[in-house]
Amino acid sequence: MAIHQTPLNEIVTRLAGQTDLPSPEIRIFEHSTPLALTVGYRLTTSTLILSRGLIETLGDRKLEAVIAHELAHVANRDTAVLTALSVPSAVARLAHSRYGYNPVIEPLSMLVRILSQWYVALISRGREYAADDGAVAIAGDSAPLASALESLDATSIVTRRQTSANGIRPLRSL
């Protein structure tokens, strides 16, 4: 059931080739929690991070579907997009830290942070769905990804799918 590093490289290279992407660097996170994410703003410098728990939990086809999902994030440049969308919140936090409590800046800062967090979460959710669709297009079948999500749900204490900028964490059925 567990995939060794060499076949994992082959899977990533093959799937990246199917999407006309350069093969990302692969890092194994030695942790039992199933996690998969991509980091990097450019197609040529992306890194795919898979936890040991994910590799050991999923069979080959399910793992391929999760990798395809992460490659769809790379192709869609989700990390760069969501980082850019987070800039207003970061600027608002900076203003708060620079000026402390200010009766004019504080309410504006709070409003910008709340709105920014809301729209980043909204856009992030949409990009997760787009990555799911991209994974299905790469794999040619929705069953492995749906099955992977079900498997991850069974091993997780998380009751709802939590989305990050560009990671797959349980749960959402297709």
C-alpha cells in the first residue's frame, strides 16, 4: 500500500507531464496526519509536500488523485493568487501594529481584515473545487479522488473539509 520514493517521483513526473507542468520538487513530511499541499509561486519552483500519513493511508490510485489535485493547484497558480488576495489583510495588520489603537485606523483595519479573510476563504473554497475538477481531468475519473477524500475522512477527526490556500485536507465528496 505504501509507495516508495522512486515510484512516487515517477507518479509525480508522469502526472506533471500530462498537464504540461515541470515536475515539482517532492518533500515527505514525516508526520502521521494525512496532509498534501503545494508551495511556491512559480511553476518552475513549486514543491509538493506529502505527509507520511497520507502516503501510508492511501493506495496508489487514491494517492495519484491527490497528487493530481495538488498539481491542479500549481497549474492554477493558487498560491500566488491567494497570497495576493491576502495583502490587504496584511497591510491592515501592519497599520494596526504601527499605530496601535487609533480610533480612526482601528475600525478601518478591523473591517479590512474581516472582509479580506471572508473573500480569501470564499475564493479559496472555489479554487479547491477547481483543483478537484482539475484532478478529475488529469486522472480521467472522479472515483479515485472521491474515494481518497472518503478515506481521509475516515482517518481524520476533522468533520468538515478544511481548505488552505493550496492543500487537500478532508472532507468533500464529489
